[in-house]
Amino acid sequence: MIEILSVTGPASVQDLGRFDQYRFGVGTSGAMDDVALRAGNILLGNDENAAGIEIPMLPFKLRFDRNMAFALTGADVEAEISGRVIPPWWRSRARTGDVLTIKAMPRGARLYLTVGGGIDVPMVLGSRSTQFRGEFGGWHGRPLQVGDILPCAASTATIGELGVEPAEITLARPNTAADETIVRVVIAGEYDGFDAATQALFWSSSWKITPQSNRYGYRLQGPAVKPKAPIEKRSHGIVPGVIQIPPNGQPIIQMRDAQTSGGYPKIATVIGADLWRVGQARLGSRLRFEQTAYTDALAAEAEMSAYLDRLRTNVRLVEETRICRSS
Amino acid sequence: MPIKLTDIARLAQILEKSGVDTIEIEEPGQSLKLVVDTGPRMAASAAPAAPAAPAAPAIDHSVIAKADVAGHFLAAHPWRDQPFVAQGQRIEAGTTVGLVKIGLLYAPIVAPAAGTVDAVIAETGATVGYGTPIVRIRPLS
């Protein structure tokens, strides 16, 4: 078990998401940075869909009530456990009573704490993710609070300290400036409802991520992007990544806790392989959109899968080497 | 279990690929030492390390933090400007003094004893192997 000693903002239990209930209007939820959650679980020898804790704000502090392995992935982190410094993208071991303190996140927006065996909350509608909107899943369907004691599944893996190259390094994009995230998008249904000058404005602008951005969606600020004529549509199915243009011309990117339907015109959609980059973009920082063809979106997906495949192979290899040496 | 010829061939391949020149395996009743001829590489990596090492004192009590896996040495985490340890720094046993990068992984190199960092011997990016000295530590008392 782990006990939350200090928490700020909506930290929550998340796995990869709830994917089978969309037709009933239940959104996916799930980790905003799914690559980081997978990497943590791979490091620990967990099922990659095991639930972890998504930490968006600091300070955060918790106590381990038994010996267990844990990993920190996602945002860069300054963390300490019983006086020991934990580097970013790292797995380590905690002893009973150890207190883990997250002191700073120098880059990125969300940190993932995974534990050996995973956070053992009940599956609800096929997932352990917290559904904020519906107030179910995760830990009692709500953000974590001080005093919460989360059950952890048993894990038999014996594990030493080990780090992983952060996905942001391995999957680095060219021409990325500090404090600006470039995400690849494919154009969406109502793109042609905007004239050429407005489309160009959408591509060339550096969009500021406003404080009204969270797991539901990111509200961006920049020049007004408005269609040639107002577009009135009935509510229709939308997915995380869809970029809508409401009447004020300020884009909204739908994220993991988005509704399953909406009526605003859609100008573009962030490709699946870059959604985690949006999830790690900080409030107040900037986003730029790069138009991508569908085939390139698939290639990006393959590149991400290759990173995870390599990670799985590397971890297995190092584990085997250690077992050989100690036997 | 006896070491099979196929195991030796596989180990030799791994050595060659990883750029490590020697491996020794000792088990009750048997020992194996494999040496790969990496002459030019040895000369290249030995040269820069030599000037960094000051003259050894008459009686050398220093302890050495060594790599325990083959890969490339990193003095700092890629997201950090500061190295894990610097000369003169006081450290505890178990302190991480650097990383070995193996593919996508970072294996920590830990201090075997508490003391003061005398010198970081290995250069960032250098190919290291099992037992390569990384940091010299002057132990307490």
C-alpha cells in the first residue's frame, strides 16, 4: 500500500484508458502521456496497462507501507526517497516506511509513478482509469487526497536501480525550440470551411496554452481563426486529439477526459503518436501545428512502437545479464 | 553446468558488438576468460584517460567505482548540466556516480564506499565494460 501525504491539483490513478465504452458516451480517460506510463510499467516488469498515478502539480509526497519497486517517468523530476536522489525516468526500490518526495518538475507537465504490480484499484467498465466526468474508476472516481491509502498488487520481481532514456530524447522532433512543442496533425472534417489565409494563420501561429487547460482539453490563445461562414453542426463523435474551433476562434484540443461528442467545427486532429507531447506541454508554453499526411502519421505511430519494442528488449536483456551474474 | 562451446561463441559475439575486450566467468570447478583483440580501440581510449590521473600516492588506499555492464559512460543525466559527482565531493556508499548507457537504458555506477571523489577517470561517451574503473574515491579515514 502507499499513503498520500501531500498532493496538489488533480493527481489521479490512470491506466492506458477505457476503450470499449465509447458507444455509450464514456470517454477513454487514461494517462495523458501513455508512452511514459508504458515505459514505467516495462521497467517494472508489469503489464503495460497497469495503473499508475498521474501527478500534474507539486508538491507531492507519499509513503510506502511495504517494500516495493517503483518507477518515475514522464516529466523531468527532482525527487528524493529517504535522502536518496531519484533521477528522471528511473526505477528504484522503496523500503517499508520510506517517504518519496517530488520536489520539482523542471520540464514536462505530468509525472507518472508506477509500482511493481500496479495500483490495484477495481476495474470499472474495463479500466482502472479515473473518469473525472462520470466520477467513477480510479480511486473512488476522484482526484487523490491527503490520507488516501492505495492498494498495490503483489509483485515478485526482484529489481535493481535502472533508468531509461526519456521518450522526448529518443523521439526528439527536429527544429524544436525551448518552450515550444511542435505537434503533427492531420486536417479534419471542416478544414475547408476556413479560407486559405485563415488556414495559413492556423499553421503559422505559435499558440499559447492557457491556464484553462487540463485533462478535458487544452484551450489555446492566439489570433482568431474563424470559418468563412459560421459552421453549425449537430453534435457528432469526436476523439482525443481533435482540434475544435469554437465561435471565438480560439482552438481547443480535446484530451483524454473529453466528451465523446461535440458540435464545434474541427480544423485538424493531433496524430496519436504526438498526443503525449501535448500531454507534457506546460501551461503558458507554446504549441505549433505541423501538417502531416495520414501515411506519415502511421509512420510516426510505428516509430513510437519501435521505441517501446526496443525498450522491452533492452530491459529483458539487462535483466537476463544480471540474473546470469548473480546465479 | 558446463559452459558450452555455443555459449562461448555467443559471448565472443556479444563482446565484439559491445566493444568490451575481456570477460571472465568463474564458477565452481571452471573458469573462462575471453579476450577480444581490440588493440586500436584500447590505445585510443587509454590515451585521454592517462593525463587525467594524477600520480598515485606511495600507498594507495583509494577505492574505485567500476562499471558492471558494457556500454557508454555518461557523467551526467542527459537532462542535467551537472554531473552526478565532481572532484572533491563527499559521497556515501551507494551514491550514483555516473551511468552506463546500454541501448535505451541507463545502468547506475555506484560508489562502493563512502569518501571523497578523487577523480572521475572515465570520459563521457567512452566505451566501458565490466570492471572498467569510473571514479576514484578516497575513503573516509
